[in-house]
Amino acid sequence: MSKNITVILIDDELDSLNALEEQIKLYCPGVKILGAYDEARKGLEAIRAQNPDVVFLDIQMPGMTGLELAKAIGPDNARVIFVTAYSQYALDAIKLSALDYLLKPVDPDELIAAVEKIRTKSAGKQSGDPNQLPILDHLLHEAQSQSYSQDTIIGLPDEKGINYVRIKDIIRLEAQRNYCMFYFLDGSSTLVSKNIGTFTDGFQKYELVQVHRAHVVNLKHVKRYVRVNGPYLQMCDGSVVPVSKGFKDDW
């Protein structure tokens, strides 16, 4: 029998905090709530004292933001799941940063899925590379200003860790079942442990567009659009990407 997952909840909005606490009790057996705090610094003290497996953490809080608190927790301690009311364009940034999140109001099915994801991780801990947090901070500010540059650096998770790349160095993405293969200007590639749908919306703002259900391309690296025996795209690295009728009108 697996041990209980221990969690601490931190959110300055009492209604959201109470609602999440009740949902965890109702839908997540085997999860023990060590405490729920509406002040970030009190929550941080509790984390250091009680060493939970997981922290459910709001991003926008007065005094200390969720990002600042996550940095203070450190990468070798509790796993962080952000709970946020950010608008959709900022959620795209969170997706691109490869971090876990739940959108307010929290959907019970998504909460259950998040908890089950934690159960599959060995020991339930490992909040990820600390470099992800400043990247997320940058992406959120960029999303809020709606100024999107291909010089932006993002983190791409694989089975060994997280790779940091500039968007302008990505030629294309190709779906590989529940994973996604990234191809880069230097001729390298990496298999990312996320499906292609995780990236499609967020990347569109950076001129990486979906042209087929299994393909996303960087428009800056398209050499030629071919209609005969196609349609398809010839990319700067010599690769050929099919274009589906359903996606053709979107770019």
C-alpha cells in the first residue's frame, strides 16, 4: 500500500484556498493536507518545518509571489503545482515552461489527474530545474505585454532533465504518439515528454504554426511551399512537412 501524499496549500484568496482544500478531501483519497495558508511567508515556514511532498501554490500573491516562493523552496524539496487565475495567453507561457498548473476554478478531473501524476513520480518530489522559474517569470511578463520574440528561451523536458533553447533555433516539431520531437538549426533533435498539443497554442504567437495534426513549423525556417504532389513545405534543413487542408487556412 502506497503512503499518503502530503501537501500544503498556499493562496491569499480564502475562498479559493477553502475550495481547493475541500476538493482535495472530497476527490483525492490518500492525500494528507498538512496545512492551508493565506500568507506566503507563513506557508514557506510551514513547508520548511513539515517537508511536504507537494505544494499547491497561487502565482499572484502580495508580499511574495508564487514564483518567489517556489524559488525559496528549492528544487530538491516539495514538488510545486501552480494554481492560477491567469488569462489564457499567460497560461500558454506556463505550458511552454513545462511546469504543472491548475486553472481556477479548479476542475475536479484536472485535480485528480495532477495528483495521479504525482503518484507516478518516484517519491513524489522534485520540483524541477530552478532555472525554469526565472524563465517562467520572463514568459509571463512577455505574455502580459503581448510582445513575443523568437529570442525567448524556453525549457523542454526529456527523460534526463530539461533542455534550454531559443525559439528561433527550433525548425519544427513532429508528434511521436504522446511525445514530441523537436528539430533544431544545429542538426540536433530531442524527444520531449509532452504531446504536440501542449505547444501549439503557445507557439503560434512566436510564428511557429501547426500545418498538420502531427506537425508544427517555424515560419522563419520555411524555404518553399509546394503545391504539386502536395501541398507540403520544404524546410531550411531539407526536411519535408505535409500541409493538411484543415490547417492551411490558419497560417
